[in-house]
Amino acid sequence: MPRYDYRCRACGATFEVSRPMREATEPATCPQGHGDTVKLLSTVAVTGRGGAAPMPGGAGGGGCCGGACGC
């Protein structure tokens, strides 16, 4: 389930709420009970050891068509 970050305008607290995506735009109440909150823009970090898939025919890339046209 996605987590969304919020900040309370009344007390300045930041907190997370886990909820389904269909409820992403619903307001959230801060842990102190204040209702004046704003949803924060968060970044997503994707890590891993994967790389780009090799191009068909062994083309190494570059040029307008992957280097296969000799341009």
C-alpha cells in the first residue's frame, strides 16, 4: 500500500499515511488532531543492479539508428 507524506500547517509536524491510491487525494488529520494538513511532494528512489537490455543484432548504440546504418 502506498505511503503519502503530509505536513501539518498548525503544528508543523510531518507524518506518513498508508492508504490505497484511490484515496490519495483525501485529506489527512495530523497525529496531534489538527485537520489543516498539506500533502508533500515526495521523490521515488529506484535502485538495483539491472542495466539496459542489449540491442538486437549486437548493435552498440549511437548514431540515428543504433550505429547499424554507418552514419
